[in-house]
Amino acid sequence: MARSLCILVALLVVGGCSASSSSVSDKEIKQLTEKLFSVDKHALSRLVHVDLQGKTYSSATDDKAPKPLLSVNDAATKSANPSVGLLAALYDNYVPDCTVPEHETAQEKQEQSALLDALIATPVLSSTLSFLAGKGLVPSGAAAQKEFLRKLWFSLYSRGGGALGSSAFEHVFLGELKRGDVSGMHSWLFYNHEEEAGNVDYKGYIKKLSLGESGTLLKVRFEWLGANKPVNSLFVGASPELEMSLYTLCFLARPDQKCHVSANGVNFYIQTWSFKLRDGFSTIGSAYPAL
């Protein structure tokens, strides 16, 4: 009981933003992100083929890409990085329509826990948490840090109508529909899952930025489940732990602003937006790479 109370207090203090994000300099963010890319031994870019096809723009209505965007060796990605399979296990836990309430089962919560355990065990996320703890932006201690990430990424909230039908995780690592529009859907792994299932119709690319062996940043246009996404960014080839690390770091260090990061000497930025829970905890409304 006492241990649980300590974790709760730590979450309220950190989640209430008592620590200052200004304690992290731009130089520190770039240095850390370079390190994260270098220690990401589970990067998957070598297992992905990108077929850009035609160039498009956000207001276009034609199809510049008759073929799929991605070709992925799914078995190899799951073998190369165990977190890929653990991430995929959560795909069927959510209803795309964010106006429909989500109801988490005990099994689904266990799947969330297993994914967090796997991600935290990687050098990428453990290094990120160590840095953030040193800045007072996350609590100290393994149990408190896991609970912080659980609340940050998996807390349910409403994007309208009062229905608890959304979360940071669902928005960023899967995707959502709201009144006929697509929102979120910034994970290339989920995008590929849906493209392979025939649920995504790729329409063409808007912009591309190569990060060398670390992957490719893409700005693309597509339809998902018949709904249009006029512009969307994907970090193709990134591991789940790297994406969660970058988005967590930037949300805590540069909330609601551009967070300038670096990979293999290539500069780009992460944009995050915050969402305040009813208890005052500030969680992620959205997070994505920008180019």
C-alpha cells in the first residue's frame, strides 16, 4: 500500500509539470537522440522496401500510387525485434471510431504491461528514462517509471462527446476515425499491417527525408477504411522503442512545440500536443515526426 501511494504521489508531481522542461537544452536533446539512434540495435529499416511512386500534395484527389507503399518481411521483423509482435498483439484491442468508448479487459491490460516491459528493457528506452529522471521529468525507480509510461500512453480520454474512446497510444501507434476523418496513425508498423490487410489505399508521397541506416521519414497521403488522410508522417524503419522514446522525450522536454532532434547528423523535429486528463495529469494528444 505504501509503495503504491509513493508511485501515485510521484506521478502527480511529475505529471503536474512541477519539473521544468526548460531544464533540458536543445543541445542535450540532439546529443541524446543521436545516442538513441546509435544504440537502437533493433532498427528495422533493412527489412523494409519503400515504393514511393508518384509525388502528390495534401489537397490532391487523384491517385499517384497504384501499388502499396511498403513491402515488409513480417516474420523477419518479429524475429529481429520481439517488441514488434508484442505491439501487434494490441492492434485488435481498439475501436477505430474515437467516439465509441473503449473497454479494457484484464487480458488487454496484460498485453499493455508486456509491451512496456519489453520496451523499457531496451537500451533505447532505458537510456531515455534515465536521462529524463535525471532532469526530474519522470519519477525515479523502475516501478514508478513503468506506471508513468502506462498513464502517459494508455490513459483513456475523450476527443469529443464525452466518450472515453481515445488514448495517446491508440492515436499515435494505431490510428483513429472521427466523423469520417483519419487522425493519428503515425506508426509505420501499424500502417503496414493495415496496408497488407487491404484497409489502406496509398495515394502518393509529399516529402521524403533519408536518415541513412536509421530509416526514412515520409510525408504521405492515403485513405484508411475509406476515410481520407490528406497528410501524414511516418518514421519508416524505426523500432517501437525508438518511437516511444522520441515521443516521450519530446513531449516532456518540449510540450506543444517543435522538438529538434538529430539522427546520423540529419536534423528534423518531433511535434507533440498535450491533453489534460481530468485529474490534471498532462498526457499526449498527438506526437509525430515532421519534415
